[in-house]
Amino acid sequence: MDQSRQIIPRLGRTDYLNTRPVFYGFDKGVVKETFTTTRGEPSYLNHLLAEGKLDISLISSAAYAFESEKYLILPDLSVSSFGPVDSVLLLSKVPFEKLDEKLIVLTESSATSIQLIKLLLTELFSVTPVYTIERIHSDTVSKNDCHAVLSIGDEALRLRQRSIFPYVLDLGEAWRKLTGFPFVFAVWAVRKKFYSAHPETCKKIHSSILSSKAYGLAHLAEISAEVHNNADLTVKECREYFNHLKYDLDGSYQKGLKCFFDYLYQMKAVPNPVEIRFID
């Protein structure tokens, strides 16, 4: 029995530009929020969902893979791209093929991007750099021993404009070149235990997120005008950025996601093959 009236679900979201369209209906009050919201970077939301401190959340695709036995995915929702994503970037001072044994600083904000860059540098450039994980800031990128940084979100959009990095690898485009598939950077997941106890509540929230997304996608010009300054973009650049992003999870995107999960298993990043499992 669904105890919908007795609980207020806890939902996690980011405030990166790339998720604004999905939450725009909520933000404008067009779609009613029937949950409490926790905001944070993907890595923070990953931890909260894993610890049971959230019920439903946007999480990194890799975070789903690491805890797939605990989660179910909400259909028709993702943060993806087929080709360039613009905001998940390896920014390097040297050509990528010269990064072998060189220091790369990886953002602590995204589990998916960390796994993906290791895969791409091995498969596309046959290099094995030295990796360290920390928060990316101005001091990080100016370190003499730092040859490249992996950055995501609004910070990546800003760093791309700095001349200190002549070589830029867009991870979405690199994945397309390697596999021919879209890449799914993040999904919306629910804890299995919560879904089992409150299926109708989860389905209603899923429906409301889809409604909010539909409203946002119908108002991308408006969103661009409101948020472009957050990443030092012009309104036109922000609108073009949104054009590169996809928010669905249909057949080709599911294939791309499964391909990534298969790579994670081959790399021994996960102990068992990962299956994509949706709510009913």
C-alpha cells in the first residue's frame, strides 16, 4: 500500500545550467512541487542518495552503476548529448597523446566524468596519466605540475574561454567518435526501497518532472536570457549550449548508457555487469 499522504519525498537537484530546463516548470511555479528539495553538485547528490538521505535524485550515471542493486531509473529523463556537450571538458596545456605519466587534476564533482576520461584517454590516445581528484579553482589550473584538468558544468564553460588551455577534449564528442553512441552523463534514480513502499508517489513525481521538463524545453530562449551570465556566456551562446543537450532516455541513449556500463565492467570499475532497470 502506498502511504503517499504520510510522507514528503526528498528530491535532489543541481543548479548547473545543464539541468535548468528540466526544473524550469518547478522554478516558475507552473508545476507544483510535492517534495522537499536538496541542491548540490552531482557528487554530493550521489552520496546523499546512496546514504538514504534522498529518495529520488539526479545522479551521475556512474553512481547508478556503482549502486545499481539499490536503484531504479525514472524513464525519459537524463542529461545527455549526441556529440559535443560543451560543459564536460578535459582542458590541457599539451596535446592529449603527450599526457602519459603527466598530472591531470580531476574534478571532485562528477563520478561519471572521472571514469569516462580515464576510458577515453586509454582508448583514444593510449596514455596513462597520473590522476588526482580535487575541487577545480584558479589555483589548481595555474599549478606548474598540472598538465590538464577535467572540469564540468558552469565552471567548464568558463574555463574553456581561458587561453591557458590550447587543447580541449569534449568528452561527449570523444565518446561519439569512440562508440558512435550518445553519452548519458546523468540519470534520475529512486531508491528501490522507497519505490517499493511508495510506488504511486514516485510515479506522480516522475510525471511532474516530465511536465516541468516539457515546459522548460518550450522556453529555452527565455531560460537562456535569464541564466547566461552564470557561465559568462552570451544569450546566443547559452541557447546554442542548450541545443547540444538532450534530456530523454530513449533507445539510442539507453544503448549508449549500456555501452558505458559495459566499459566500466571491463575496466573493473564495477564488480558485475550493470543492467538498466526502470520503475514500472
